[in-house]
Amino acid sequence: GAVVSQHPSWVICKSGTSVKIECRSLDFQATTMFWYRQFPKQSLMLMATSNEGSKATYEQGVEKDKFLINHASLTLSTLTVTSAHPEDSSFYICSATGQGVWTQYFGPGTRLLVL
Amino acid sequence: GQQLNQSPQSMFIQEGEDVSMNCTSSSIFNTWLWYKQEPGEGPVLLIALYKAGELTSNGRLTAQFGITRKDSFLNISASIPSDVGIYFCAGQLPGNQFYFGTGTSLTVIP
């Protein structure tokens, strides 16, 4: 099956700093990547959809200047949480789909803790 | 975004018992999927359903795509301790956009 990785798997940072999370498709070309956020005991909430080479489409209520998404290549998308605050602490999960991949495959997630 | 209604919210069952959970939506979906998520991990695909009325099995798991295309259920037969986790349904629209259910937390008591 299609394999998606995320890095880092967890990160702790101080309030006000920016954090970058990478999402990579390892064995297929990901034309579309999705970023989700999940709070404890809750479902996955879609934050944004990004297509390779174009600007991401953000879901209602998600600040695009706060959560910068870049999908510059067919195997890599990055999510940067700018000026992170404690309320941004969450589990961030990416998924990818593309040529020969009929549905979304998920990465293992990145746990962010902002102190 | 949309969220699908999933029930029950949680289940505590004895090992060996069968499990049933379902997912409903006010919207029609082209594809229904069922995922399992373990703590600290991303969701892993269990079963995918592509057309109304379809019944699909994967080992001890069986899922059905509702006739109205607005619902789906997942059954797990003869549960074992490693079935523990949170099960999510997801409806998929053209363009690969997903909407997830609220999740069912399953605890299996040995």
C-alpha cells in the first residue's frame, strides 16, 4: 500500500515560536495532500487541502496566515504553525493521494505541545 | 466542515463478543470508508465501499454501504483484545475530500 511519513513525530516548543511539520509520500507521487488536526478524544478535522504547485484551500475557520501550507513537490508538503500558542497544541495528521492511489493514505501524525 | 454522526460513542465488550457500529449523514457520499486509529497513530484503512448496498468483508470485519448512500455500518465478529482502538467512518466525495465520523471507542475486556 501507499506509505506516508511525517516528521517530526512529536515536538515541544515555546509559545511564540514557529514549528514546521513535514509530510512525505514515500512510494507514490502525491498530487494532493490534506492536513488534519485532532484534539484528544475527538475526530479528525480537515484544516486544508493542497495540490502540488498551487495554493492550499483552507477550511472555514482555519487561519491561512497562522497555518502556512506548502506543497512544492509531488512527494512533500509542509505545515508551518506560525507564532504557536498553547491552544495550537494538538495532533496534526497529513494524508496524501495521487496517481495510482484511489483514496487517502494517512501519515502517523505529529504531536505538538506548545508551552 | 461536515461531520458524520457515528454511534455508539464508546463500547466496552467482553472478548469474543460481536461489535456493531454505524455512521449516518445528511449528505450523500460516493464512497464510504472505515478506519481504525490506535493511540498516537494515524488512521489505518480497514474497508472501503464503493456502491450503494455493497457488503464487504475483511477477515472478521464486515461493512455495508447503505442503500440511501447516507449511511454505513461496521461489524466486528468474535472480538479480540487487539481490536481495541477508535473506529472512524469517513464519507468520500469526488475530488477525494473526506468527512470523518465522530468515532467509536472500542474497549475489549479479556
